Amino acid sequence: MMTRSLEFCPGCAIISISEQYETVGVNRRMRKFIALFVALMLPVAALAEVTTASTLTADANVTTVEMSDTLYGLFFEDINYGADGGLYAELLQNRSFEYEDILNPRVTDHYNGWGFNLAFGATGTATVQTENPLNENNPTYMRVNCTKGEYRFANLGYQATTFAGGIPVEEGKTYRCFVWMRNAGDFDGQVEIALTKRTGKSLAVPKRFTLTNEWQKYEVTFKAAHTEDAVLSFIMHGTGAVDFDMASLIPADAYGADWPNGGLRADLVQALKDLNPSFLRFPGGCVTEGSYYRENFYDWKDTVGPIEARKENFNTWGYMQSYGLGYYEYFMLSEAIGAEPLPVVHSGLLCQARDVKEAPLTIAETHEYAQDLLDLIEFANGDVTTEWGALRAEMGHPEPFNLKYLGIGNENWDQVYWDRFDILYKAVKTAHPEITIISSAGPVAEGDMPARAWRTIRSKYPDTIVDEHYYMDSAWFLNNVDRYDKYPRTTRVFVGEYACHEATQPNGRRPNNLYSALCEAAYMTGLERNSDVVVMASYAPLLAREGMQQWTPDLIWYNAREVLLTPNYHVQQMFASTAGDQVVASEMDSRNKLIYHVVTRTADRLYVKLVNVSAYADKMTVNLANVPDGMGAVTCLTGEKNDINTFQNKERIAPRTNEVTLENGALTIELPAYSATILTFKLK
């Protein structure tokens, strides 16, 4: 008889095969010969089929720590066209001619997203104007002067090319449009608003308007006759000049279409809701801090009120923020998906990781700025008789949003941060001791920078939740699963931004492959085991528009029409939907050191999470005390190590759920190579 035992070297993925022969009469030379023969003849492919054997033991009645009920949440930042061109349902790009970007050098392009003089035989001009604008927050508009024919210009939407429109419309669907227009004084005729192909062929019934000499809002509803990539056309039937500003085109079935300022892209909202988030951190990130110039500070007051009066700003990531998705909409989204709102405000510092061209707020200015934070809390929670509570009610939400958390600063560090943080922290805690403040430990996982931050926090601000950020490789995540085992149990951590970054591929992207997702899953078992310390965690970035991204990897990808869920998304969804209330004590006996686990429970459910990051399947025996026998569920995410989901194959990596049976408190299952598996059993 021959028996084989396996020893794993996790760092090099080498198997040591030890064989014992108990055949009578086989001498030492023969044993050496047979061992050599087996070693030479055993195919490499057979190694990948080797199955290890492990045992996990847990008692549902023996628990270790209470789990945070806000452990899994979302972090939204307007990066990768995550807001405009993404979550915000607006289909027009640069809808009010304010476009500017700041990637270096600073560029203003008021014509971005628009095409002019599109009608054959027509002549005219389009010029940027600022005299007598729609309002002081929206100072730029377009004056179009038609001198011959039927002058036509159009908004091309996102991802538009010279030859095609970028506005996705679907047959039978309804779209709501408006635009502010004014007769500049000498226009004799009508302006037609039409949903068309790039060539001008109509896709819906158009509408014509006769204009006054004052700014006025003109509205039209389109029902698309065909599924096409469209443009929104403006056709001048007559000669003379017309002023145009603040156009909009939003699907009538957008999520929150009844909100005063449009709504959100419904399929993306559903993808967020399906993650079962407990909180929503917004609006950044580096976007909160702004880049280079003080005018780029994210000012929440610029993002509320009537849409045409919101003051747009250039985006840290190199495009424009319309603020159609503003603080009111963030609060509404949080409410819609069942998440606690967690706004992050700048600390008076521009992004410290960038080439700052202007000084931070002075100490005196920071004292003045503190009122903005108090006003924000009033906007969220104040009575309708207060100034900012009244604005919230006017926008459609008289009930308070019940804000509990406020982040001060993002990835800030050193004394220049703490001097300003102290002022803002004290202002908020004096007026609103019920608000929990989130402080920053800086942008890196290890080293002197976060160590200095922690010393300051423990000595002066121990009641804050500390925001840690890290984007690291797979080895780091696997080597640091026990990171929070070592933290003092009195501290509270918010892992506000994290993701496993694999090597950049030839296409210039770090991939959202299965292996990166599994390394995150392994790490998340450590977050759960230590969720008395880690009270919040969120993957970053959340969203990316295909072909318009500035950062990879990202949790959810999308194009004009479709949403793509990554393996990383599925891991987040699997873990968040099976988060327990308590961690259950457990032990694992396994020679495969690349299997990670955690066991948790609620009042009526037990969850066993098993993550196999190795190339070898495992025969796992699970022994559970004080868990009733009967049917349970097993959900598994598995595939090849480097598999990714694509728009052509969205379900290549997706979780599958089957039934399992617990008998006499035990069951045996196979953990596939490269897999995340969750067992669920009823406790009552």
C-alpha cells in the first residue's frame, strides 16, 4: 500500500511529496527506484488536481467579539466619471458650457461635448458669453447666431466621436429634456429641440419654441422610436442670435426621477443596493480636498439648491463636476439603499499628495470655515425652521436625514493637518457631541507617517474613528490577514479605502481578476475576526466608466448601456450579505496555509466563510457544535486564477448557490482551488 502526504510552501507554491511503501519484499534500492520513477512520470497537470484535507471546528455557542453593524459599506468618489457620465442620470456632457479640467495644465473648453454647424448649407457662429448670465453661479453661456439656413448644433453626450452620438436611447423609453434659452434681441423664428441621430435624422417627435428676451426654461418630453446612439439637437429656424444655457436630458425611469433635480442611473443604484451597504462615504477622496487651488475645495453649499444655480467646479481627476449629484442627492441615495450617510469634508488643506499651488486655510480662516461644518449638520438634521433645514425641506425632504458621522480630512497628515483638525473637531463636538468624527491616519498602511498619526489620535482624539487607506499587492494582503489582531481593543478603525493591486497589464490596467478578489476575501476574514476594532470598511474606487477611467482596479464597471460586476464586487456582496453579529470561536487543522476562514453568527443564522487562495482543491470537513442538523446553503465563487469578467462574458466569475446537509453536526465539502465559499445554517 502507498500513502501520500502533502506539505505546502505558500510562498513558492511547491508541494513536497512524501511516499511510504508498505509492500512486503520491496528493498531500499527498489523503493528509491519507484520514488524516482514516480517523480519523473507524475505529470505537472496532476499536481494541480491534488486535493488536500482540512478540518474546521466551531461551537455556535462560543463567541469572541461583538461585530460592528456598520462593517461593510460603500465609498463613492467622482473618479472614472463616476458621477457625471455614471451614477448621475444626466445624459448630456458639459450641459452648461462651464467645462474645465485641471490635470496640468489647467484647460478651459466651453465647447467640450458639443458639435456646431452640423446642418449642410447653414452658416452661423457660436461664441461664449458671460454678460447678463443665467445666474452668478453659472456665468458662461453660448450665443448662437444663425446667418443662413437652419443652423443646427448638438450635445453629443459621453464617449462621442466625430461621427457618432454618445447618448444611449432605447425604443419606447421616455426622456425628459429642458434647456434655458433667451432671444438675444434680433432672432426672428423658432428654435426646435430634437432627439436625433448624428446625421440629423429624427428619433422622436421634436418640439419648437418661440422665445422671449428673458431667460426662460423650456421643456420637452421625447419617446424614442428606435434604439440608437443619439444626439440632442437644437435647430434654429430663422436668423439672428439666441442664448443657450443649462440643458438636460434624463431618462424618465431614472431612480429618483421625482427628485427636484432629476435622478440617478437605475441599474447602478440597484448594483449598489445589492451590496447591502451599512454606510455610504462621500463625496471623496481626493475630490473632497481639491487640487492645486483653493477654489477647488469641495464646497457642499455649491451642490445644493436648484440645479441651474449650483456652482460647477473642475474635478481633481481631470474633468468637470456638474454637481447634479450633490449633497442632497447623496443623502437621498443613502436613504434609498439603507446606508448611513458619511460625508467627508476637507480640513482646510488641498490634497497633500499633489503639487499644491496655494497655501492651506490659515488658522483664522479655519475657525471661520468651521461654520460650514455646522451648517452641513443643520442641513442634514436641522428643524425646518432653521436656515439649512428649511432648504432641505424645500428640496423635498422635510424629515431630517439623521446624520451620525462626519469625516474631517482625507489622507491628510502631520501637524499642518492636526492644527486645523483640532479647530474643526472642537467646533463640531461642542455644538453636536452626538456626531462621531472620523480622523485621518494618512495615505499609507505602514511606516512613520501612520505611526505619528496614531500617537496624536490616541493622546488627543481617542473618541474618533481612524480612517486608514491602503492599496497593496496580493502578498501584502495575505501576509497581513492578522493586521488588526495586534491593535488595542479600545481603538476604532475605518478601512476607508483598500483594494488588492495586481501587476499592471499590457492594456495599462491593474486587473479585477479572481485572484485579487480572493486576496481581498482572505483579508476580509481578518476584518471580521477583528470587527470590534475595525468598525467600517469600504473598497475603492467604487465605479468606473469603460474607456474613461483614471484608476484601476474598480469595483463596478459600466458603459452607456450595461453594468459589469467584477469578481471583487461578488466578494463584497457575499461577505456583506452574510455579516454576523458575533464572531464564533473556531479552529482549523490544515497543511494548506493558503486557506483562510472566519465563523460568525446572528440570532438565527451561522455563517462559515472559507477562502482558498491556493491552486489546490481541499476536502474540508466542518464540525459544528450547537447547530441543528438539516439543510444549509453553500455559495461558492471560483474559476481560474486570472479570470476576469467582461462585457462579452459578464458571468465568467459569479457566485453559485447549492444546498448542503449537516448531519450529526458535520459535513464534508470540496473547496475548489481559487475559491471563496460561504456556508449558511439556521440556528433556529
